[in-house]
Amino acid sequence: MNKLNVYYHPSSLEHKGFPGFAERPARLKKLTAIFNEMSLPVIQPNGATEAMLHRAHTPEYVAHVKSIGEKGLIRATAANITSNHVQWYTRVSKGSYKAATDAAGAVCQAVEDTLSGKCNRAFCAVRPPGHHAGPERGEGFCLFNNVAVGALHALESGAQRVAIIDFDRHHGNGTQDIVEKGGGGKILFVSSYQDGCKYNRNDTEGRISPEVLTVPLPENSGFTTVEALFRQQVIPALYEFKPDIILISAGFDMHKSDPLTNLKLESKDYETLTGMIVDAANNLCQGRVVSALEGGYELKALESCVRHHLTALNR
Ligand SMILES: [Zn+2]
């Protein structure tokens, strides 16, 4: 059994925005060198089937993404998209549908391999990211919700309870919507985010339902604050829920260099943070953790954060 597998498909580089767009192919290009350097097995995943996508997204939405991708529209503005399925800011290019289905498929395959014991942990180096994509809507940089599709696939593959930890700087509003709509109480969603995040549309914060815990992080927090909130709120929620597998929406935009955020984490803090989740997984679910890339937009910081994240997953 491999301890840590990586799932990566070159199609992820064919999802394009426009020059200067923060969520860009270069984010992934450099990561492949780290996988080689750490001698991690890199698996090219199969794309998610429509049936897998339909567990999280409506057939109409999936078909819509496919059709606008075929038109090759780089920018989904109100002028050239006649439905409200995709936010104006969200980019859809010719390669996007394949990249997005391969991204969701990567998490499904990683979940299967982890549950069946082919590996103990997995990192999915994917784009487009997924956590803002809801049942019938693409938003932010996200088209299909890779982690939510993976969590629902885990339930289909024999897991009884799945926990999702989203430590991206932004709230995973799409994941929350899918979990509330289709999780059946078998998925716990925990999301930390910088306080005031525009994607958080909940009226309250904290334990807003049995299946959703939100953890706002005060602006300009360093790791001392973030670590304390994880120890006090996130990790205890995992122990209470007792998952069979833990999925991570791994956004690295809490880093102090990230252009989109005001949090102050150092790269090495992601090793500590990931290690806390790995320790819980070792105690609760035979170490099973599947992580999927979400945000992180400063290339040097992203590279170094992912290196620390993988080091903790590979322990
Ligand atoms: Zn983010």
C-alpha cells in the first residue's frame, strides 16, 4: 500500500482564464516537480461520469457547463450567457468541461483508492477548484464541486460518514449547499474562512446545523489564532462525528503573501495544520485523508505550502 498517492491530469492546464487572471494554469505546472522530488506516485485519473456529477449537480447545470465550454467562451458575462447558471466572474474555456470532469474524477478515484486500501492518503492537484460550485451554479473560480462529488462518491463506495474540512481562506458555500441538500446527515462540513468573506451567506456562524460548522477567522490572524480555533472547534467536531474518511478542501490562500487575502500564515503552518487533521484521521479512520487543491494564488507561496502539506500527509 502506498502511503500517499497524487492524482493529476494534464487536462487541468487546458482550463483557461485570460492574461493576469489569478486562477491560472501556472499554479499547477510547478507542483509536478515537487511530486517527482518527493518520489510520490502520480496517477492520471479518469473523468467523473455524468452519474457521479449528478449526485451533486443538476443535470441541467452539468449540460450547461458542457455547452458553454463547447462554444469556447473565455468569459461568461451576462452578454454572452443567457442563463444565471454561471456567475459573470467564472471562466469557462474550451478545455474547461474536460478539466472540470477530470478534477471531480480525481477526487472520486482518490476516495476509492483510499477506502479500498490502495493508498492511505491522497492529494488531488486539480483545477478548476470546486468549493464555491453549488447544485446548479458555478461561482468564483469553480465549475464542479470536486470535494462534494468525492464525498458523495465515498458514501456510494461504502463509507457511512464523511467529514469535509475546508481550510481555504474563503467559505465553501457551494459545498455547504450540496451537503445540506444531499448529504442526508452523513456528511459533516467544517469551513474556516476570513471573517466577512463575501461567500458566507449564513445569518449566523458556528454550529449552524448538525452537519455544518463555520469558523470565521479574524482579519490579520496569524497561525496562533488559526491553530487555537482548529484545536478548540474543528478537531473536536471530527472526534464527535467519527468519520470513515476525511476530505480536505485545501486552499492555500491564508498565506501572508496571497494577493487575495488578509491572513498571515507562513508556509510551514500548513504542515502543522495538516498534521492536526492527519492525527485525527489516524485515531478515527485508519488515517484516511483525501485532499483536493482549492485556492492559493501566489505561485512561490503555493509551491512551498503544498510541499509542507504533502510532507504532513506523507508522515
Ligand atoms: Zn480561496
